[in-house]
Amino acid sequence: MCVCVSVLLFAKGWCVMAMIEPKSQDERRVEESQFPTGMYLVQLKEVREIGPSAKFPNGNNRLVFDFEVADGPFKGKRTAYFVGKTIFRDAKTGKESNLVKLGRSMGVSKSETGFDPDTLVGKHFNAMCEQDTATPDGRTWVRAVTPAGAPGAGQPAAKPPAPPLPPGATKSEPAEPADDSRWNVWDADTQSYLVMTGKEVRDFLLGQKMAPSAISVCPEGSQDVKTADLHGFIVAPF
């Protein structure tokens, strides 16, 4: 399956997969997609094309990047990343789409010029996965992904355990992020990361009455995706 920059490229012979109805996204058993939030080694098993989302019925078709956990106690579990099949979010301004950003994060060079997702099938990736505990299904979805080696291939040696703390010492906690620090915050509605300052993150948590452990963030320009509390964000009890 090829992801094309424009209708012109389709006319020049780029291939298009047969349509798959939206209901196909629920073909897997729910239990296969239920596992805890965390960072996992995954393998891309398939890329499928489905119709627009129910929320945006007049939108573009979507691509489903279908992953399988490749190692650890949850090996064999399945998860996915849904993204619109478009290169530019705004053709007039040339603003990049989430598909372009996803391709780049998965190691595709110049993904903005178009790429074939099938060339990524079979490769391994590090994926930040988040379980959606707010829904009855409780499925787990990929939120961010970067290239990785195969299980056991070129993996760094395990770090030795940290030495015990001296008597009377306490474990240090991450510093509270500065007001003007910049963060990528996952937005479930747009399926993308929003850039916020440290102050804006705290204001958002307070305004939504959310605990820092409920959202995923990473410092701008970093791949260190964790829940906000693990990055030092503290919000007073509601």
C-alpha cells in the first residue's frame, strides 16, 4: 500500500489498497488489546486502510498501523495506531499531517514526499502504549513509536541494580518543571501531541480536574514519553 502526496501521484501509478469497511477495526477480540500502559517492544504486523471515522464521516480514509507486542509478559498482545491518509493537514499552508509525523518517527526519510507503509511491516519499534480505561473495552493504543532492534538483537546489557541509599537518605524525585518549559502533551481528540508550557500543563490539569498520572507528556524535542507525574508535575488535590 502506498501513501501518496497528491492525486497526481495516484494518477502516475501509485497503488491503492481495496477499501476495508470501518467495522473491521473491531474484528480482534477485545482481550487481545488489553494490557497496561507503558513502553513496549512491538512489531508492525500489518497496515490496513479503512473509511473515515464516525466523528468525521466526510473526512479522509484512515490507515491502521497494527502492532504486536514482541517481548515480555504481554508478548502477543495487539495494539494499533489510527491516522488519517493525507500528507498535508492544510494544503494551502503545507502543514504536515499526523501521517507524515508518524512516518518520520518510525524512521522514514522524507516522509513528507510520500512513502509505502508496507516497507515497515515486520520491523520492530519502541512504542509508548496507553490503556484507555475510560471506555468499557479498555483497549490499549499506541501513542508514540520509534525504531528499535529485534528482541535480543543488539539490545544493551541490563543495568546493574542501583546501590542502596545511605542511612537517612531519601530517593530524589524529578524537579517540578519550570513554567516556561515546553512539553508535548498527548491529545486524544486530535490523535496528536500539543505543545504546552509547564504552566499550561498544570493549568490544564487543574481545569480538567485530572491527576498528572492521567496524561502522557514528553519534553519538546525528546522521545521520553511518560505520564506527567513521572516528569515531576504536581497538582494539588481537588
